[in-house]
Amino acid sequence: MALPSLAQAQTVSGWALNRYEPTTVGDVFFMSEHPWYSSTRSFAVGFVADYAANPLVLRQEFAAADGSTTSATTNIVSGQFVGHLGVAFSFLDRVGLGVSLPVSFVQSGTSSPAGTSSLGPAAAAGVGDLRLAARFRIVGHSDRDAISLHVGANLWAPVGSRSNNTGDESVRVEPRITVAGRASIVRWSAGAGFQVRSNIDAVNLAIGNEVRFNAALGFVALDDNLTIGPEAYVFSAVRDLPSGRGQGSAAFQTGQWGAEVMLGAHYLVSDTILVGLGGGVGLERGYGIPAGRGLLSVAYAPVTRALPAEPSDRDHDSVLDRDDVCPDTPQGTHPDPTRRGCPQIDTDGDSVFDLDDLCMNVPQGEHPDPARRGCPLADSDGDGVFDPDDQCLTIPMGEHPDPDRRGCPDGDRDHDTVLDHTDVCPDLHRGPFPDPARVGCPLADRDHDTVPDATDACPDVPGAASEIPARNGCPLGGVVTDSGRINILNPVFFDTDRDSIKPQSFPILSRVADVLRASGFIRRIRIGGHTDDRGDHDHNVDLSNRRAISVMRWLTEHGIDATRMEAQGFGPEQSITSNQTVVGRARNRRVEFVIVDPAQPENTMTRSAATADPGEIRDSGSRRRPTH
């Protein structure tokens, strides 16, 4: 470094001149820590040879009578060779401690001119201030993780001498923080510290408290043994300038700060001996900054290499993890022949392994199928009777099983809700008047007019119900109940192409109303309107529908509950005979009364009457000419 020009002659002594503070023994950088702990190595001991060129230079300026200035430079310490002895150890993989003792072997140079100061090179070898270092790992490992964080501190014991430029003769303390890491082939480090240092005034310098920043970047090669890359540090005094030498802080003032950069390399020999070589230059003129520096280090720093792990067998099934498809599940007594180290799987837990289980997702249960291993006997209809014994595979037997056919429900052939095995008449619907003496049978009705013989005044002639006992079941008024219909023997007459009912049809409709009143079992009928195929189809459908509604309206007006009836027009769509003749067309024009509820066991399409326009009037086979 070059001291500033003197403002006046002073008498001072030296200080801890050498600015190089070696990293903890075993680190792979010279100037910036790359911390290691006990999982990497337990201890290290070593030596760093340090040569600094021109670390202390005095430059004087003189004023001549003519106003010009001249200068003179004195290399007070032109060369300084220091050896740093160090030892370090770590425990708990988190705490590191170290000791470093600098020894100044040789200092060359020229004492400052008489009357300026008492600075000069040391006359003999001497020790410097003893440094005690501690660091603590907060998170991460510098050589395993991309980033790690560490805190620590340095403490210098004042065993050096100011007269030998090896010590401040006062205690120094420096708390530090370091971040470091490893990413692929790159090691890196950066740190900062604040050194608490006693004030020393030397020539025009204000030596005292300092801040220090350092960084390093190393590229790794040769199986992680070689680390090479640039390193640097910057420092500055932060005390106030002494009175008479300026005003304010000395921070980053000329002569009060400086930096060094270098290229360093470390190589680990046989995982034991760490050898380092580095060299660089000084920047700025901070006190102790040399023009150039060379470093050579040798340390015994054995690393703890993880022994090759014995082949792992986490599940202890004698199949090594590298070959085990199921490394965390023992293969057990029934290993899977298709997946080494795995047990056979029994997905449904029925003790039949999947490789042999034809129903791997369905337990075989208490009734296994002898023909399909691992499967339960099938019960397709879920009625509790297994398929091999079930005579109705897809029909559950229900609450009333057929005693003659296992797994089948009891039948009801005549659909009268009386099951066949209790039905005395299994093929005959019990009808609206069941026989109380014979379950499932209707009361006798020889003429099939829905009036039982016991109350039928005409038991051998089909008729219709009547509220008058003497007429009940007799064919009076042209109305007969048969085959699920109320058949009218005379047609319902309407005005031509209209839905108005002619009065001559009121008697037959009155008889229909009488039958409905007398037949309480009939809950609903459908009144159907029909036409022949002459004229427009849609018009005929509409006309037939209106005529059916007119009949329903007439019956409602004459005491029949509308909820017992529905009306629908079919137009020509349900012809009962050919429309090619006048007679055929007349028969197709009709009104029908079909019993809908209760549903009739046989709804034969017997036609006994038809609707006719006035021009086509049928009455007991007679024929009249059209009237308009």
C-alpha cells in the first residue's frame, strides 16, 4: 500500500500489518470460508506460506519555493513473509472451532525517514495475534446443498507486537455471517464481517473498526479433488477521521479501504492432504494492501468418505432393494413369480391369490364355485338361490316362491293377483265378482255378461247390469256387457259432419248410464269415436274426437262422474270392416265403450253397434236412405 502524503511529521509505531486472514484449515478457498463439519472431516491441521509485496509504502510530497511539488516514495515494508499455523476440528456436524497463529519470518524494507515516523520493517521474526475462530451451521451443508447458512466469530488475542508490525496489542473481535453452497461442478461462498478494533493513528491513517466482505467461486474437477477459481475481499475502516485529518467517517476514503483479488486452487491428495496455491494483486491503497501476494498451503485434512453402503434390504425378505419390485413389502411365504420380492396379491381377500383367482375383485365367500376358482357361486337374480339350482336364473323368486320350481316365483297365469298354487281357477280370471268359496275363481256367470248367475235375472242370455233386480243381467234397452265392453245394439246418431247428438240416441245413452250406475266395479271406461275413411283424415280424427267428447259430456250431465270416463277420437284408424261398401262404412262409423279399469282378462274386439250419420242409419239390420 502507499501511505498518503504527510501533512506533518509524526512519531508512531506499527500495527497488525498483514491483511491476509487465512480461512479455517481444510477449507477449499483462501479468502472466503467454505465451511466443513464433522460429517465431512473431524479435524485438520496445516500451514499457509504467505508472501506480500510492498504492503507498506510511504509517499511524501514537498513544496518548492517556486510553488511546484516533488514527491519521494519509501518502501517501508517492501516484502513480508508470514507463515500461518492452523488447526481446526468439528463436532455434532454443526459446530466448528479453529486456531490460527501467524508467524512473521522476514520483513524487508526501509525505515521511514527521520522526523516522519518510527515505521519500519521488523528486525527479527515474531508471532502475530493468535486468532480463535468458531462457526455454527444454521441450515444446509456447503458441499451438499445449493445454499447453506452459517454464523461465526473471530477473536484475536494480542500476542503480537506493534513494533514488529504483527499485532495491535489489543483484543479484536469480528462476528461473521457466511453463505455457501455447491451446485453441480461449482462451489461458491460469500461472507461479511464487522471487526471491532482499537483506534490507532498512524501517519495520516485512521485504523480502527472495519467492515469486511469476501467471495469466492470455484470450479470442481478431477473427482471432486480439485477446486480452482477466483477469490476476492474488500475492507474499509469505518471509524471517524482524527481531528486535523479530515471530517466525517473514514469509510472508503483514500488510504482507508482496499481490496485483493486472486486466483486460487486446492487439490486433495488421497482424501488426506490438501494442497493449495494462489496468487493475486491488491487494489486501492488501504493499509496493509500489498501490490501482490502469493500463497502456498499444505494441510492434513482427511475427509470422511461414506463407505459403500451394504446392499439394502428394507423389508428383510432376502431380496435386495435393487432387485426388489416391492422393497418395502416382504415377499412372504407366497412370493409373486412375476414380480421379484413381492408377495402374491389377494385383492378380494378370499385366500385365493390373484394369479389363480378368476374373480379377483369378488370374494369366493362361503359358497365357492367349484368350476371357477376364487369365484362365488353365481346368483344372477339375487334371490339367494344359486344359479346351478335356480330354475329361473334372471327372475327372483320373491316372497312367494314356486314350491315346484326352485328359485322361481309362484305364477299368476290368469293375472288376477291370486298365485297359481292357491288359485283354484289358475287359468280363469276371478273377475270383478270373485267366488268366496273358491279362491281365484269368479262367481258363476254362464252368459258372461259380468252379472253373476246368483243375481242374474237372465242367466243364460247376455245382458247388462241393472239396479232393478228383475232386469239385472237381461238384454234390455239394447245394451249388453261382454268381453270388456259395454256393447250398444243401436248406434249413436249425430248431425251430419257435426258433434251434436240427435235426440233419437238419448234412450240408448240413458241405458249406458244405467249400466254404469249399476256396475260400481267399473272404475273407468274409454269412449272411443270412429269414422270411415271418406274425406280428410285429420278432419275425421278431429270429428271423431269431438263426438266422443260430446258423448262423455252427455253422460256427465246425466249423473255419471267424469272421473270414470275418458274420451278419444280415432278417425278411420281402427276400422272393423272394409270401407269399400256403404254397409262397411256405416259399421265403421261408431261409438265404443271399452272398460279400462278394472282391466279385463280378454278384450276381444266384438263389434255390436256403430255410429251413423243420418244418411246411414242401421237399426237391427234395417237400412234407410240418406237424410240431410
